[in-house]
Amino acid sequence: MEETATQEDVQLPPVDFVSFISDLITTAHLYLQGFRDPETEKVIVNLGLAKRMIDTLEMLEKKTKGNLTAPESNFLANSLYDLRMGYVRVANSQQDTPEQGESEDAPEQDTPNENNTSTETEQRQQATNGEENTDS
């Protein structure tokens, strides 16, 4: 009973546009980066659901055009860009990587695990550096 009482005492911040969009972005990142199935311990990446979340965010961007503050609009646009780049990176790595059962020497997928602990910020910086290098 004590746990229930403490859970009820927790005050959540009000839902605003940025927090709502953040929830969708977090979900999309989960589908892109993968999550561990508790039964099989395999990392599951679901590009179809990630694409659905990206499409949902794009729809929200179109429907709210002209009704958002500059920071809200920038946050949404930048987040969509990051998600699109992440989607392309994961999709390309899955095409380039043979099925895990085919070869023991198969490279790791771009999914989080004990050995892959780079932060989202580091991944963005790496993507940005890669883009800057291609422009030179």
C-alpha cells in the first residue's frame, strides 16, 4: 500500500506540445535503436513502427504549421531530421549486414547493447561530422 501512496504523490508536469512530441520521438528512437526482448534477450529493431512514428510527426508538423512558436517548430523540425537520418542509417546497416545466423563474423547492428554505449548526442555529432566531411 505504501508504494501506491507514493506513486499517487508524484506530480507530473502538464502536457504541452514539446513534451507530447518528445514522447513520440523517444518511442521512434526506441524502435530504431532497438530494445531487448525480455524472453529471448534478443535486441528488436522495428523499422516499420519507427517509420510510422516519423510519419506521425511529419503529419503533426504539417497540421500545426503556422500555429507553433519558433522554439516548438525548430524542435519538431530538428527532431524529424535526426529521426530520418537515424532511420536511413539503421536501414542501410541492416541491408549491408548479413543475417546474424549466416556468419559468426557478422558486424554488429546499430542497436544498443552492453558494448554500444554511445549517447544520442554522440551519434548526432558523428552523423553531423559525416555530413560535413561529404560537403568538403
